Amino acid sequence: MHRILIVGGAPRLQVDAVRHLTVPASGATALALRQRLTPQTVDLLLSVDAVTDDAAQRYTSRDELDAALQAWVTNHPDGIVVMSAAVNDYQVSALERVCDGVSETIAAGAKTPSRADELIIRLRPAAKLIDQLVAWGHTGPLIGFKFEASDTVIGSAQALRARVGAALVVANSLDGSVQALVDDTVTSFANRDSLLDALGARLRDLAH
């Protein structure tokens, strides 16, 4: 029996000592999927901003998410990882405050003064978390998620699956019109519940 880890929510991207950016990801998909599985076989990793669940391990930042996931993979290298979280692809490279036409760089970890004409947040690409699992020793099945425009999401899901060797990828469109499981074929569903029912069935098969 392969253990299953479901990762949900979204990490906070720290801007300064008191401000952060995040994605409004509730973790509801992760919880709904766990309800379709045997609870004793599932571990849940959720962001601190996701829905309340006493059984879930929590993370705040991308670094904490990476560390928690790497630790789980070390303990369960052949386990099933379900990456439903909205993981940020960028990290802060610089923060600038403009006041009276003068630009000032805010030191990392400092609090930005409240009075400013403009606050400029500069971002640079961050390493993609899903691409690091193999290097951490993960050999088990991987379930990826892709969320973008309806006319590109299937192609992007297929490309993601090929790149990371995922067992399947869940394709969701921004407008909700595309709900599909992508492996060697594309299986579309009329609604989210039907998709999660099918994904739960696939996970039960993979776990045995």
C-alpha cells in the first residue's frame, strides 16, 4: 500500500517584515479529495491560510513547503504525491520605496515605512517545486495540477506531464469550462465533483 500526500493551499511570498503576497487558494480541493480516500492512508499538507483541518500539517512560506515535502518524500520515497497547491513561480528580488521622487531600496526583512508615493516589488523566477521531487528521491506516482485559460490548459497539462513524468495531470480552466484528467488520453468531466470522484478512484488504484 502506497501512502498518499495531498498538498493544498498556497505559500505566502514575503514582501517585507509585515507584508506578503499569496494566492486565494483555500485547500478545498485537497480536503474534498481526502474525503474520497481512506483517511488512514492519507497525509495532508496545507498552507496556514487554507481551510481549518486539525489533521493537516501546515506551512507558511515556500521554504517551509519545500522542507515539509522533502521530508515526506524522504520517509515515503515510493508514496503518491498530489500537488493541488498553487505554488508561486516567483520570489522577491528587490523592494523599492519611492518618496518625493527619491527611490530607496528596503533591506530584506525590514519593514517598509508606511508613507510612500510608490512601492515597487521586483520578482524573479523561483525553481518549480514539482521539478525537484525526483532529485529528492521520489520514485512513486505523481499527480500534477494545471490551472489556466481554457484554450491552452490541456496542452499545458500534457507538457507538464511529459516534463515531470506524472502519472496524470488535472487540467482546470480559469472559467471552469474545462475539467479533465490528462494521461495518455484526455478525459473530460461535466463538473468538479465528477472529476474528483474519478481522481479518487485513480488514486485508490495507484495506492494498491
